Amino acid sequence: MNFPKAALRAELLAARGSSTINSGQSLLEVARSQPDLTAAARIALYVSRGPEPQTGPLIDWLLATGKEVLLPILYADNDLGWGIAPGAADLVPGRLGLSEPPVDLGPDAISTADLVICPALAVDRYGVRLGRGGGSYDRALARLSPGTPIWAIVYDTEILDEVPADPHDHPVQAALTPTRLIRLTARAW
């Protein structure tokens, strides 16, 4: 990790820590109007925590409408396994305070998703995603078939003109915020 990413992460986390936005219902309203989401049978998502945009209402709605939701399981080496979401009450405690499904289908299960919605601290207009620095999602996203849509969930203020990028960073095609879905354009290198 280079210094600009570390400094940007610290700045974004501090801003999130002071936020009082209740984003769950708004995020659901934006997401459920998107054709990529309504057409998908299996969606890889995550259980938000703390000041992250809240994914709980979206997960509940997806399950209630018969969608299959894959949730991540964080391994000791920071790679991700995936399990099918049970009801929220049936999640189990995982590493680093995460809530996880009780059954692990393995790291390749993400390749069966029709749509992947991942966490981010920021994205830029080119689809560069800034995560927390562990590389978990970059490894997981590399397992997807070409053409699988990938969205990152952020607040509107976390869509930046440019985010520092490394060769291993995996781009996203859209940013889902509590107010809109923004399609991103890959950078021409």
C-alpha cells in the first residue's frame, strides 16, 4: 500500500465516523429500481457494519423477493469464502466483528453470482475502488467471469475524481449510493 492510499483511507474513515446518515432504506429504494439487480437470481453482497452505508434492508428485500444472496466469510489470510444468506438472525460472528453465513461454499462461489455488490471507502469516475487495504475483494473479484456486473456501495461524497490505483486493483462498473446508481467508465491507459 502506498502512502496516498493510506492517507485517503484515514480521511474517509474519519469522515464516515462522524456521519449520522441513515442510509439503509434510501439505498434499497435506489437499488431495487435497477434492471441489473432485478434480473439477477444470485447476488453477492455483504453485511454492513458501523458507519458503512447500511445493506440490511437491501439483503432483507432480496431474500423476501426470492433472490439468493451470497455473503462473504473472511478467512485468516484475508481471502473470502462465500455462503448463502440465511435470515439475519441466523448469521454467525466472524473475524474482525463481521457477521457471516454459517456454511462456507468456498472462495469460488462468488463466480456463480449474477451481480456483485462490494464495499468501498471511495470510487472514482473510472471505476477504481478504494477498499480497506486487505486485498480481500480484489482477490474475490478476480474470480468472476468477464462481464459480471460489479457495483461498489459508497456515500455520494465518496465518489472522487481520482483514486490512487495499483495493478492488482479490480475495477467496478457502478457506484451505488443512497441517492443514485452512477455508471462508471473504465480508464483508457
